[in-house]
Amino acid sequence: MLSQFRVNAIGPALVAKHFLPQLDRRSRTAAVFLSARVGSITDNKKGGWISYRASKAALNQIVRTASIELARTHPNAVVTAMHPGTVRTPLSAPYSKGHPTVSPEEAATSILRALDRQTETGKFIAYDGSPIEW
Ligand SMILES: NC(=O)c1ccc[n+]([C@@H]2O[C@H](COP(=O)([O-])OP(=O)(O)OC[C@H]3O[C@@H](n4cnc5c(N)ncnc54)[C@H](OP(=O)(O)O)[C@@H]3O)[C@@H](O)[C@H]2O)c1
């Protein structure tokens, strides 16, 4: 559990701390943090994966908090927690049988497209831009 929190919550929190203040204040900027739908507390209907789920829920809270704080100095910055879809990587391989999957390249393209369209900061969205409940 500690390892999951290190990678999924504390690492991104340090990235947010050091990188978000560097964003240009005048132009539109975007920062995306790779979350996961299973980090949604509302969407949790099956249980399981308690460490991963909890670490992504923590990440979501970090992203939301960072977005609120950053908006005070960077009103044009859009900070987003993103579910990338089920992507064919070593992470998903053991769980993705029978699920529609996308390649990392397709996921990256969708993520960039969704980010381009995202106008509100502090949201949790999927790769297609659809909102996910916290
Ligand atoms: N794949 C999916 O279906 C899916 C679904 C929802 C969310 N996500 C999220 O998308 C992100 C990318 O996932 P992925 O599928 O690309 O996973 P992955 O193939 O397992 O890649 C994970 C990446 O994290 C790095 N990493 C792992 N442990 C680390 C550590 N202790 N310190 C620093 N870096 C570490 C790995 O580095 P090395 O390459 O050096 O090992 C690798 O680059 C993750 O945040 C994941 O939770 C993925």
C-alpha cells in the first residue's frame, strides 16, 4: 500500500509542487495527471484493489486541491485528473481480458485531444472528455 501511495500520490504531488508554479501565467496551459476510473469512490461498486484505488483517490484529491490553489495565481491553467482508458501495457495485461483496449499511442492521442477541449480546471475526466464522479 505504501508503495502504491509513493508512486501514484506522493510522486505526482511533488511534481505538482515543483512544476505547476512554473506554468506560464498569461497563456492557456494544461497539466494532466494520470489517474484511473477505479480511483472514483462513487464509481466503486465491486471493491478490490484497495491500495491502487485508495492511492488514485488520494491523487484525485491532490489534483483537485492543486487546481484550486493554482487558479489563484494562474487563472488560465487547466489541471486535470485523467482516466486514460484500458491501455495495453504491462500494468493492465493481467486484468484486460475481455475488455476493449487501446494502444498507448491511441491513448496518448485521446488524452491530448481531451485536454485540448478541457476548459474547466480541477476536473476528473476520461480519455474521451467525459466527466467521472469523484
Ligand atoms: N494501462 C491501463 O489500462 C491504465 C488504466 C488506468 C490508469 N492507468 C494509469 O496510467 C499510468 C501509466 O500506466 P501504464 O499502464 O503505462 O503502466 P506501466 O506500463 O506499468 O508503466 C508504469 C510506469 O511507471 C513507472 N514506475 C513504476 N514504478 C515506479 C517507481 N517506483 N518510481 C518511478 N516510476 C515508476 C515505470 O517505470 P519503468 O518503465 O522504468 O519501469 C513505468 O514507466 C499509471 O498511472 C496508471 O495507473 C493505466
